[in-house]
Amino acid sequence: MNARSIFGNSPVPRYAQLADLLRQRIARGVWAKGQKLPSLEELVLEFGVARVTVRQAVELLSRDGLLSPQPGRGTFVTAVPSRSRWLKLETSLKALADVYRNDKPKLTLIEEATANPPLLEDDGTPAPRYRFMRRVHSTGDEAYSLISLYLDDRVFRMAPARFRKETVIPVLLELPKVKVARARQTVTISTADVEVARYLEVPLNSPVALVRRVFTAADGTVLYLGEVTYRGDYIHFEMDLRP
């Protein structure tokens, strides 16, 4: 197996891709805290990369506090990725708004324009015009989601400055003249394509969650469509199962 077959032609540096794979193994418990990693030669052979690539990946995880290289002994796991990175996918509109209201991510605008949303047959009736925004959400210096959102332009013009600077859902629900009669969310597990890998700085084909949200008014007009791609290591989906 060679490096190309594992990592593909991702714009993300290969050592960063390898570090993400190692991080996932630690998170899954493949390598427990205190356990020694395979040798440098074994990792080079398994992943088909240069020795310097493995060293750079280990150095990156060492700076994150997950690994500790010890001369003459090897590299040991010193911590596991924190669950504080998790974003719980809520199953009620109020809880979802509260998550965004309390999270307050850094928003990086990629594109803003007038555009027609890709509505499905049962989504509802399109509004006359939509405001389209595409942006990256980050916490600290780490991007965790890429979102394309379409907002009824009549709603957008009620609070354009807030919609541009804040997460959309809490602002939308706080507008007294806007009433959401129906809200639906679908979640699909997929893999990162080249664009997603570049914006979220994850390896090509790494796990992601595709979340599609549609809010409609009482008359069936689609007020909001959000298509969000989350990094797989940021998503925690929990449901109560009825006996």
C-alpha cells in the first residue's frame, strides 16, 4: 500500500493527514493512554510515507498533548482527544438554537450572493428570492463545519448585520415577525471531498456528517435551508430509544 492509495491528492499536507489518522486511532481506543505506538519503521511501512512525514505527524500530536516521544524508548500516548470538541446534534429546534447561541463560533464568509436553493419536492414553496451565504465555522483556530445557507431575502432584510455576523438559527428564531411552523433535519454520513478537505483541513475522504435543515412558515414557504458539512470528529449524535 502506498501513500497515494491512502491519502489521495488532498491539498492538506500529508503529515497533517497522517496526524489526523493517528488522532482517530487514539480517540477510538486503538492505542490507549500509556500505550507505546508502533515503531517509526512500522508506521512508515503501514502508511507508505517517508520517515520525516511520520516524525512531523508525531510532533504535531505531541504539541496537542496526545503523544510523548521518549528517546531510546519510543512514542507513548499521553492523553486522548477531549470530548469537549463534540457538537451534539440536537433533535429539537429550541435545543439546536441554544447550541448555536452558546457556541458562538468564528464565522469566515466565503461567498454571499442571491441564489436559488436546491429544494426537494416535499421541502415546501420557494420564496421569491433568497440570500445565499457560504462560510466556515471555527472554534479557536480549528475549522469544524462548512455551511451553505439560503435565507428568505425578506427575512434577511429584517436583520442583515446580525445574519452576517452571527449564526443564523438563533437570530431567525428571535425575530418577532417570523414564525417557524415546521423544521426538519436529516443527517447523512459521508466522506470529505477536495473542497471540504481544504476548508476543514482534514484528509481527503475522511469521515464527515452532512446535515440538511429546512424551516418552513405556516403557509409552506421555505424560510431557511442550511446544508452543513461537519468534521466527523466533532459530531456526537445521541438519541433516546423507546423500549
